[in-house]
Amino acid sequence: MLPVVIAVLLVFAAACDDKTPRATPNGATSAPAITTGVPSAAPVASAAPPSSAPIKVPDAIAAQHVLVAFKGAKNADKKITRSKADAKKRAEDVVTKARSGSDFSALIAEYTDDAATKDRQGSLGKFTRDKMTKAFGDTAFALAVDQVSDPVETEFGFHVIKRNQ
């Protein structure tokens, strides 16, 4: 048995070292095939070449958001007295809770300062990138569906965005 194993290894080693091109049935040449001498049960699939097709970015997406405003932010309710630093910390707390599995709609009900979307569970509906401030639109469109953003600062305050579609 040992002489057979040695013979198979020698044949394999010779095939690996053989750099001589081989003729194909149509007369072209190809690199030598490496075989192990062991029949294969199934052909080996080769990896597909990387796709050169561009990734299609949607024209519009749907998202929800929590807005944490601070004193002096655009359209902020006059009753809001929190500082910008406090608003950012509050938004970071929302992110932590959302990523830990808390219901995003419940977080909106508890934390948002956006009176216009609070009754719709923070839903912004479907929108195009250019309908939002640049920072908001760029972040929202970069998210995967169901992903929650880090706090995004705009002139309105700090947003925590969850992409829905």
C-alpha cells in the first residue's frame, strides 16, 4: 500500500511542477491541469468574477426619526431649554436603546421633539435625498433597511434615523 501512496504523491508533485502548456482539441494551448488522481464527486465551482455593475441607489426611501432639539435650534419649541451637549447625549441614549432592541416607535413617543411627526411614530414617509438637509439625507440614504443611525446634527437638532424602506 505504501508504494502506491508514494507513487500517487510523485505523480501529483510532477503535475504541480509541470509548467508545459498542453494542446487542446482545437489546437490552442492551455496551462497544465493539476490532478490528484482521486476522482471528484462533483465539479469544483469557480468563484464568479467581481461584478462591475454599479449598485443601484434608490431614488426615494422611507424612514422614521427621533429629533432631539436644543435651545436655539431652528423651529425648536420655546419650552426647550436643554443645551446642545445635553441634546446630543439624549440622542446618543436613544441610539443605544434602539440598537439594544428597544422598540423604535416607543423611543419616538418618549424622546422626540418633532411635533409634526410624533403622531405618525416619527414617520417621514417616502422622500428623496434632496428633500432633506444634506447631513440628514446623506445619512438616511447610507443606512441599510432597519438600520439605526448615529446622531445626525442639523440646524433643527440631533436626529436618530431608522430607515424603513
